[in-house]
Amino acid sequence: MGEEEEKEERREDRREERRRSEKRREKEEEEMRRERDEDERERERGLERAERKREETERRERREKRRRREDRR
């Protein structure tokens, strides 16, 4: 194989390696996006659970307050 052919082969090898690296990078970015999205959904579910719990506590406290007022009568 001549010197020019070897140079061309090395260039092609480098191009192929860059393509593989780019694909790996894109795959990693997509995975990170999926993880961020899942974390965000999990956080929102946690906030919703906390809000429901707070509302239920407020309702229970109002019921107890009303019951105590009625018991005093």
C-alpha cells in the first residue's frame, strides 16, 4: 500500500471514530434528558402528594374544631 493510501485510510479511520464518538455523545445526552424528565415528574408527584396531605390535614383540623365548638354548646 502506498503512502497516500495509508494517509487516506488513517483519515477515514479518524472520521469513523468521530462519527462513533458523536453517536455515543448523542446517546448519552438523550439518556440524561430522559433521567432529568423522570426526576422532574417524580418531583411533581411528590409536590402533589404533599399538597393533598396538607389539604387533608386542614380539613381534619376544621372538622375537629367544628366538633369541639358543637360539643361546648
